[in-house]
Amino acid sequence: MRDDRSETQLSAIGDAIAFRLAPSFSDQGGNNMKTLKLAAGISILATAAMMLPSTATAAPDKPINAATTDSGTLCIVHEADGAPYVVDTECSWHTVTKLDKDGNPKSFTYQDKGNLQEGQTAPDAAVKIAIEGMSVSGLACTGTEVVTPSGQYSSDLKCK
């Protein structure tokens, strides 16, 4: 039996990937920061999309609006706002998707924890990068990425 919740998760993340692939790295004012922050958040979701299963067996005792979770390893990390992302194969990630009683997306969260990779430089002080101005399946998203002097990387994205 195909699980519609997994399809909804994939659809939401697919929206983010499509937006990430669109050539939009500039805006009218020449300020690329907002677009880079948006691209960062979408890149996070793109990593999650690679890890989500395309099919799953539905639990017969769970209503459609029950929260579904997924987790795995392999994320993308970066050292600073605007810096290129690098794959961290040991990074762990977790998603939670919630639908309303009609099966429409109600909320989506993504969190990961990893480490900077070879060639990336840890900052002298912790860096917090805002992820804002994006939406996934009509849900407005906000979040943060944090990089520490020890080279730890984490991100947290919430869409409602």
C-alpha cells in the first residue's frame, strides 16, 4: 500500500528543489544576501529529499493527520553565509511532516547536525545564518544555520 504522507513529503521537498534550481541569484537591488539565505534553506531541503523514501507502508491505526518522521545521514554543510556547500556523509538529519485532516500539508520541520569538511574553515566565533523568505508547498518557512569554532554545523527549518 502506498503511503500518501510520503508522497506529500516528497512533493513539498520537490517544490524546494525546483526553486533552488531556478537561476535567481540576484535581485533588483543587487543585494544577494536574502537570495543566498533562501538558497541555503532550499539546499537543506534538497538533501532531505535525497533521503526520503518514495514508498512506505501506512500504519492502519494512525490517522492521516498524525505526524510522520524520517531520519538519516548525509547532509550538506557550509562555513559561512554565501560559502559553497560541501557534503558531510556522517551528518544526521531528521524531518517531521504533519498534514491536516484532509491530507494537506500543515507543517514541515527539518533539522541536521554535522561537521565542516576538509577545506572548510571554522569561524573564530559562532556564526548564525538566518533562513527566511521561502515557502514549501505553500507553507512559510524560517530557520537558522549555525557554525561553531569547533567546526560543528547545524540547521533548523520550520515551515507552517
